Amino acid sequence: MPAPLTRRAACRRLAAFLAGSPLLPAQLASRAEHDRIPALDEMANVFEFEPVFRAKVLRAAYDFCSLGVDAEFTLRRNREAFGWVRLIPRAVADVSSLDLSTELFGQKLDFPILVAPTAGHQQFHPEGELETRRGASAARTIMMVSSGASYPIDKIAASAEGPLWFQLYARDTPEGTQERVENAQAAGCRVVALTIDVQYHSHRERLLHNRHLATPVPGASAAREQARSQRRKPEPPPPPYGLRRQNPDLTWGILQALRVYTKVPLLLKGVLTAEDARLAVEHGADGIVVSNHGGRYLDYAPSSLEVLPEIEEAVGGRIPVLLDGGIRRGTDILKALALGAKAVLVGRPPLWGLGAYGAAGVRRVLEILQTELALAMGHTGRRDIASIDRSLVAVDFP
């Protein structure tokens, strides 16, 4: 008769079983390697949403969100630039009460953080921008809606409470541009930001490769295809150099034209030089968004952060300067504010939250950034946004 199993022996056998089980390595592996989708309350930082997002959306949708232009140098540089800025803490300061609120264009913001305009949210969630809006509103964060949204602006506005801003691409005709602006204003958008860095559609290699992943639509009969081909208009001549036009004829006169019917503050998004910043002020822009379009248009352009100081100096406080590009941490936001930004716009992380967990994911991403910013302010002795200045950072841009 075998001897009775002692507690020590039982524990030894259990340990041996666990050591050979695939469950233990799965728990020790990085979250990016998990087969299990973690619960929302397990997410500790913004980066952890990205692998869940990737697991849940189609490859083409993931690549559309994640890509940069050409070799993606600028995409990477947007992140690397934050590593070139060091925070200088002040240990003895009364930060028992923190205030992250600020004011922009006559609007009170609970946090100097906005959701950046990004197109086609329905690729990532069936409710698209409606769900993004719900999550941003729940996090008390302004969403800037893209001209390329999956839903009409009035429907997005009606999906939740809270202020909205609108990002504008100029249309092919002045009438088309005016219609976009007036629709946005009628929906309650309190700011319009004209994107100026989209002369031609860019060379996005991930999307070019993904064209070959498409499959024919099932059920399309030969007769129906023949009838469709007969209705097609003659093909236009190929564009010079294979380029597809977007806004190649944009001039500074666009600001004067927009002023006729734009009744809200008008921003220019896509400024990367001090010269353009000065011209924006001279031509009457109400604000600037320092941006390289998330590295999606011109490769080997500078990161947004590294040109922020010269642009802020050129503007000289005459109009607010905002920044987007590469924001992933609360410390990133603090660095941008210290270098002169009045607020930041966050693009990809809310989309990670949307595709991974819907509106709740968008809200959680924004709340993590809010908490991290508050913590960074506390540890650097800054009790409110007004107390953040250049003395907070040391810069080592290459």
C-alpha cells in the first residue's frame, strides 16, 4: 500500500506539473506574445493596447493605422524625439493639489489632450467614430473629427455630449470646401483645422502590398460584370509621374477664402518650419498644429517635437501652438508642454483602444495619459499647466 501523500510532496508534484505546463511561460511572456486577450483593467499603459488591437482587426486595417510613408523614417523619429528631451525635477514644491485644466480658443479643457483627427474608424469598430466620440466624451476629452470620417459629422456629434472640433481637407471646388465647413459648424464644431501638408497622395508601401490580399466579391456574375463595364466612363489619361492629386494648388489665399464663412477659430495643421509659422500668423490663422501627419506624407521630415521650439519662438505667443505626433506617455505630453505646446493631439493610441475594446478602450487610453501626466507634473513640482515652462527640460536634439 503506497504511503500517504504529504502536503510537501503534493506541492512538489504541483510545481513539477506547472514547470512543464505551457500556462506558466504564457504568463511570463510579454503581453504582445499572449494568445489570451487581456481584460481592459489589466492594461497598465498605452503601448499594451496595440497588440490587442492588432489581434482584433484585419491586417489591412492594422497597416492603415500603423503605417508611415516610404521607409517610415519620420514615423520612427516622432517617437525617438521624446528620448532626446530630459525632465528636470524639482523635489521641494507643494503639489498636494494638481490642476490639469487649461483654456484654448475660449474653451475650458479639463486636460491639455485632444483626440487627433484620423480617418476611417469603421475599419476598427462597427460603430467607428460614433464609438470613438463616446469614449472621448466619457474621458472629458475633445475629439477633432476627420474629413475622412466613416460617418457624417452631424451623426458623430449626436452620438455623445461634449465639444467637437473639425479637421478640414480642402475639396476640389470652393463650394465643396464651404459645404464641409458649414456642415461642421451646424453640427456644433467649435474649431476648424485646415490640413496643409497633403499636396499629393503619398507612397504608402504597406497599403501597396495589401492590394494583393483582396479577394473578388462572391456572386458577381459574368453578365453583371459585362453590364457594369459597359457603363464605365472612359479612363482618364494617366497622371504625370504617376502622382494622385490631393491639394497641390493650395496657397495662403485659402485662409482669406475660408474666413468668409468660417465663424469659429481657424487653425492650420501641418506646420513644420518657423517660416510657415510666421506666415500663418501674418495671414490670420488663429492657431497652429505642429504636425508631420504622423509620418504619413513626407519621409525624412523632422519630428514634430524637434521643430516645436523654433515654431513657438517664431509665433511669440501671438497664437496658440499645438502638437501631434508620437505621443504615447504622460511624460511625452509634459515635454511638449514645456517646449511651448498649449495642448497635444493623440492619434493612433485612441484607435488602438477603439479596435481592442470599443468606447471603453478609447476612454481607458485617454485616462491613462491623463493620470501619467498628473503624476509627471507632481514629480517635477508643477501643480498646474501654467507652471510648466522651458526650465523643466533639457534638450539634446541631434
